[in-house]
Amino acid sequence: MSILEVKDLYKSFGKTQVLRGISFSMEQGEVLSIIGSSGSGKTTLLRCLTSLERADSGSITVNGKTVFDPAAGVKLTREEARENQLQFGMVFQQFNLFPQYSVLDNVTLARRLHAKELPDYASRKKQIIEEIETDAMYLLDRVGLAQKAKNYPCQLSGGQQQRVAIARALAMKPAILCFDEPTSALDPELTGEVLAVIRSLASQHTTMIIVTHEMNFARDVSDTVLFMDGGIVAVKGAPDYVFGEGATPRMRTFIGKMG
């Protein structure tokens, strides 16, 4: 069974139609890269999947549960909508770390807030917090920043801040980890360290959707690549196909400009 199924997704902003019938599916452990020029709908698609935007029509099914399908009358309770959001971990372009909190606090904050909703939180508070911090230190170690746990974002490089953002997204144990152009705010030297972390996650079969302008990276790390153009999926398939015989003239022009 697919971990994610998207069918005929449409989204407009005013008179501008940004998504025009997007459909795809992905399996557990798959890495899906989404490429395309600015304005092709990549980020809007990601925001619709993670409930940061609401699509106009179509359906989204996560782990076998349909979480969006207005035509079928699907309506989630507030609690169900929240649980669906937690299925996705989001890593943004600009890191979005809280400057007033340490690295460790940034990674643990969301999970600590969520833990307060547990029925046994009051009786197990100390144990729960210790477990959260232990898990966070493990994740910081995975991204090579355990030694920076007590530092603040202003004391880190851009690449380090993005790695903290990755650890923060992983802390909620999402089913799918999403990246919105994670290296666009970084210079080339720092880009490499962030891509190395994502490669490591891919080698551990972390399910990921990556919106990226890094063509070589998308080719190397992905199981599937979507090329979006004008709000549609223009080309879809394995990297060798998408970057080879499946490439349309429009895509070849795009890749030429990126190179």
C-alpha cells in the first residue's frame, strides 16, 4: 500500500491556477524529488500536502486514510487534522529556528508541547522530558551537531542551522519528511553539508519529498523525480528516465539553464 496518494489536485489563487490536476503516489522509504522552474507549483504542492494550504479539489490519502477529498465529503475533526499534519515533517528554505531558544530547545519544543496532551503527562513529566531530550541528542548527533546543543542559532552557520531544522523535523517522527528547496539560502560550501545529511537519511530509507534546484543531487538521491511545468506533472519516473529519454524539450531547456 502506498504511503501517499495524490489524485487530481487543483489549487488556484484568485484567477491564477497554480496546480492543475496533480496526481502521484509514493511508497514507504521512497525519495521523491520535485523539480521545475519557479512558479511551476512545486512549493504550493508541498504546502497543500502538509496542510499549510488547502487545495481546491482532488484527494490526498496518507497511510491508507483519505485526509482530503471535499467532493467525497471528507471532513476531519480538529484532532484528526492535527494528527495528519504530524504525518509530515517540514524543512523550510529559511530554517525558521527560534532565535531565543538553544539548539536543543528548538529540536525538542514541538514534541514537548505535544507531550502535554498525553493523559499521563503530569505523572510522568520528568521521564517524558528526559526521553524527548535523549531522542533530540540522538538526532543532533545524526546531523553532526550534538556538540552544538547548547548554542543558539545566531552562533551557527547557515548550513548548521538547516541541519538543526532537519533534526527538529525528524523529532516528531513524521511518516514523510518534506524539504522546500533546503539549500536555496546557502552558499555552495554550506550546501554540501546539508545535502550530505539528506543523502544519509536516504541511505536509511527515510521517506522524503524534496523540492530542489540541485539537479545532480536529485538525479543521485531520488527513487522518483517529478518535473513540474505550469502546474502539471510534465514528466515522472526514475531519474535515468526523467533526465534521459523521458525529458521533454521544455525540461531540457530548464536543465540547460540550471546547469
